[in-house]
Amino acid sequence: MELPFAESYRIKMVENIRRSTRDEREKWIREANYNLFGLKSEQVFIDLLTDSGTGAMSDHQWSALMLGDESYAGASSYFHMKEAIKEITGFDYFLPTHQGRAAENVLFSVLVQPGNIVPGNAHFDTTKGHIEFRKAFAVDCTIDKAWDTTNPYPFKGNVDPVKLEETLKKNNDKINFIIITVTCNSTGGQPVSMENLRMVREIADRYHKLVVFDSARFAENAYFIKKREKGYENKSIREIAREMFSYADVMTMSSKKDAIVNMGGFIGMRDKELFTKASTYNIMFEGYITYGGMSGRDMEALAVGLYEGTEYEYLETRIRQVEYLGNSLIKLGIPVQQPIGGHAVFVDAKKFLAHIPEEEFQAQTLAIELYKEAGIRGVEIGALLADRDPITRKNRFPELELLRLAIPRRVYTNNHMDVVIAALKNLYDRRKEIKHGYKIVKEAPIMRHFTIQMAPLG
Ligand SMILES: *Cc1c(COP(=O)(O)O)cnc(C)c1O
């Protein structure tokens, strides 16, 4: 008999979570004005709101905390982090920051001027925010296949070389760098192939541009390259990651993802002059260059996390769990973005609740129903997130209305995934009984989804 797959770790410490009743959940979600961000975490049984900063640290990470050197300048923890970054990514220079968007803020203070254009593959929302805040523009050069949820293309994070070259030709003098997000969060945690990264490097060289990697999930990207790209089957995750980074000049990192810590980030750089310029902004926004918003103990845990996050056994456990959830839903005929990405399963709410009009917010409706059904918290990636058009103030209805179920690292078991699968199956079977969606009662002028208040229709 073939031995089944099992997790590459065992559980040493637990946090109790509580099942609730449907009556309780109906009351709680009403009190939260039908916004899942408004719930207390103790009102949630299985929390799939995000995979950011929600991972479980290992025994090695917890013990590394004790080694934290809390010096303002030149802490040994800073040098441990530097050593890990050099070994895993190859970058000689780095600046610590308190999280990923802080790294963007510091780096873009040097690299982005008003009127600039920043081409990339479906920029993450904070990345786009930091570009647009500086009166510059993000141009999306992702391949078209990424927007068809049924297309099983293995690298739906790839850049379209034709779109990229056209953008460069048209706006050459307005472009300082190209930004590539690995894996591409906005298309569903979809990877970028090594061939595509090499191609972006080659194009950037011809136009004398920098290449920046938004690297939050670089290790998950390396895992997909190993699994799906010819010639990489026998390479280690770290060899693949090193080759990926060899095509970049700069990296920004949200360490709350693949470095498996609860808070932290950094910028990695090759160029001393860029490092010197960015250092000024780091000191202004984040803290001195040897801590940048991080405690010594957190830098220690991050250094260990970079090694653990690039171990094949860990990544296999992690991504197989996400695939287990996604593929089980596919087998039940539930529409999801395919193939399953690295960190989350994206349910296609436009298809799931096709009988509800988009003006009633299908993905939000599904998210609320799933919470009421089983105490599971996902997040809407659709019209609420897309906000209103800044000029017409009309609701923007994006191509995809998705319910994202993000899986925290090393936190839940497949029994929890089975609860999610059964809850979605129940909802799918009685989807026609869900007759009405929701309307907006109160909203902020920008980034409304975090604080929006809604009310049921019908
Ligand atoms: C999370 C994330 C960021 C921002 O990082 P924070 O740590 O949340 O500030 C940037 N880019 C990508 C791709 C991300 O997933």
C-alpha cells in the first residue's frame, strides 16, 4: 500500500478556537454591519481572511527570539538577517522595514517621480497605491490568459512581452523600472516562470531599466517552477530562488508571507548608490538602517523563517494543502480560479451566485453566507475592493468577482479544510435559496472595503 502524504511537522503548541451557533453568527455579522473585517477573531472558527502575518512560527523561530539583540545601531540580529538575505537571495545590501508596504514606500521615494510609468504584472494594491500616491501610473502587462478562471495555464503570473515592449517604446523616458510580483497575488497567487523572468531581464537590459521583484511569495513561486518548468525538477528551492533573484536589481519583501513571521519586511539591493539614497528615507520613515521598524528579536525570527520558508518539505506541505482545498471544490463542480495558486483558493462568485445581480455584490454575499454557515471568514475580492471611479464616483465592477480563501501557513489541518469544503458544498446546493445580496449603507471615500457598512436586501 502506498503511504499517504503527511505534514512535514508536528504540533507542539495549540491555540483553542471555538465553534459557534448559527444564531450567534447571525447576530455577530449583523453587529459588524455585514463587513467581515468588523468581526472579532474569537467570533471566527476558521479564519481565511489572509495569509499575511498569520503563520505559525516554529520552535527554532521562537527560540531565536531569545537571541534578539535590541541595540539601536549595529545589533547582531541585523547581521544575522543580512547573512540570511545574502545566502537566500544573493543581495549584498538590505534595509529592514516594518512590513512590505513600508519597503515600497522607502524604495519608491527614490525611484518614482510624478508622471512616471511603472509597468508590471497585476501590481498588488499597496504597490499600486504607493505608485499612484506619487502621481505616477501602474501599467498592467499581465498575459490575457490570467483573467479566464477556467484556463489551466501553469504560469498565469507571466508578463506579456509584447505589452511590456509596447509600454517601454511609448514611454521610455518616463520609466525607471519594471516591477514583477512573484507569485502574482492579484491573479490568484499564480506563478511567473523562470523563462518569463529571464525575458523581462533581457528586455529591461535593452532599454536600460531596473527590474524590481515584489517578492512576498518568492519561495512559493520557486516551488511552482520546480514542479512545472522543464529543467528545474532536480534543482533545490534555494537554487531556483537564487536564479530568480539573479534577474532582479532590487527586491521588496513582505516577510509576513514566505518568511513566516507575524510582522516584518525589507528591501534587498545590489547597488551601493541606491542603498545610500534609500537609507535616508528608511531613517526618516522606518528607523535607523540597522533595525528599520523591527525589534532585534523579530529580525532573528525572520532570518530563521527565510531558511524554513525555502525548504522543499515545508513548501510541499503548504501548497498541497491549498491544492487539496481547491481541487476538492473543483471535484464538487464549484467554480474556482484554476489552476490552484500558492496561498489561496479563489471562488468565482459571479458563477456561484449567477442569479444575483452584480449591483448586489455577489462575492460579499457569498462571504457572508459562508460565515453564517460555518464560522469561516474569507474576503471579498470584487466590486467593494475595486472602489468607485475617482471621477464619475460610480461603482467599478471588475472582470472577476471572487471570494478569496487564504490559507495561513502551518496553522490549520486538512480537517479544517474539510469543514470549508462541506460548508461551500451546502451553500452551492442551496444557492438558489440565496435570493438577495446586500446594499451599501456607509462607506469611506477610499479603501472603503475595510470599514464599509452594509445591509441585506429583500
Ligand atoms: C502583502 C503584500 C504586500 C504588502 O506587504 P505588507 O507586509 O502587507 O505591507 C506587497 N506585495 C504583495 C505581493 C503582497 O502580497
